[in-house]
Amino acid sequence: MNFLSHFYFDRHSEDPHLVLGTVLPDLVKNARKDWNIHPEKNEHLFGKSFEKAILEGWKRHLKVDRHFHNSGFFIEHTREIRKAITPALNNSIVRPSFLAHIALELMLDSTLLIREHVRTNDFYTHLRESDREALRSFLKLNKVDDTDHFFTFFDKFIHSQYLESYRETHNIMYALKKICMRIWADPLTEQEVLELSKILNDYHHNLLGNYMDIYDEIHSKLIES
């Protein structure tokens, strides 16, 4: 799941460090894709309260992603999106399975905003209110030594408030193209972008009918665990 979908499950939390932890795995990967840390395997390292809260959020992120990727909802919709977009990607290096996966996650974030289940202001406020030194310590305990690089990315992420743009459906395709450009050079032509935009906009409109099923399912599983 993407940032706002992870935030959804803890949107009522008053602990900014827990909220930060729920999105930190994606923040770390976006800051530098070669950073691959596993704090959940070294829980004994995190003794301070803020560090423990960040770790708790991190573990919730892993649980949510595991439930999501194993769900019938994810399997069904990524299969249908892949089938729909494959003809438009015949001459592209972009893998339809990859694009389908990311597109579904961005559609869900967008839908949460459109239906006002989450507010980006609340999300960014939590990130701003988290203790930077606790976060720096958490990263260093995970062998992330270039914390300045992370905080440069982190500050830009907060300042841009980019996630608010997902409220407009047409921005999903723009975000998808940017993500593809991190992996492939010249991944999509203008014509492919136009074709994909139409397909994904139509799919997103249809998704609005049953999108809450997956959030209710995951919420129940989090309560049980």
C-alpha cells in the first residue's frame, strides 16, 4: 500500500512517531533505493520511547502490506488492471505487472482523498511533529549513516505536500510515469501515456464502488493480530 493507505489505519493516532513508522519503510526506499533495513529483526536496539514507537509503526507497515498483497482484492484488481493495460505497453520496457501493482495503490490513495477518509494536512502534521533526533538515531541504529541525505529528501517530501495532488485522478498517471523513470530510461511515449491515462481513469472510476472492502478486511486482521 502507498503512504495514505498506510496512514488510514492510524489516522486517529495522537503519536506522530507511530504514524511516522507506518510510512518510514517507503520513505527510506524513496530516499535511496539501495537502503534495505530490517529493524524488526533487531528490536533490542531500540530502547528509547520514540524509537520504540517508530519501530511499532514500522511493524504495522509490514503487517498491512503482507495482508494487502495476499488479499483476494489485490490479486483480482492487479490481474484486471494488467489485462487492461497490456495492449498499451506492447512496445514499452515497462512491465504491465509492475504498473498494475503501483497503479492500484495510487488509485486507493486517491480514493481515500476524494471520499475524505484521510486528510493530507493531518498526515504531514504528524511527520513534522516527530522528533528528528529520535528519527536520526533510529536510522543510525539501522546502519543508515548518511542521515543528512535522508533528511534532505524527508524535508522536501513534507514541504511539497505532493500526496495532495492524488485528489485529481489525472495526476495518478503523472505519478506513475515519474516512478517508472526511476527504474527505466524513457519508459513511456506520449501516446502510451495518453492510452494508459484513459484506461486507468476508467478503472479508477469503477473501483470507487468497492474500495472500502480491502480496508475493512485489513482492519479486522490488525485487530486480530
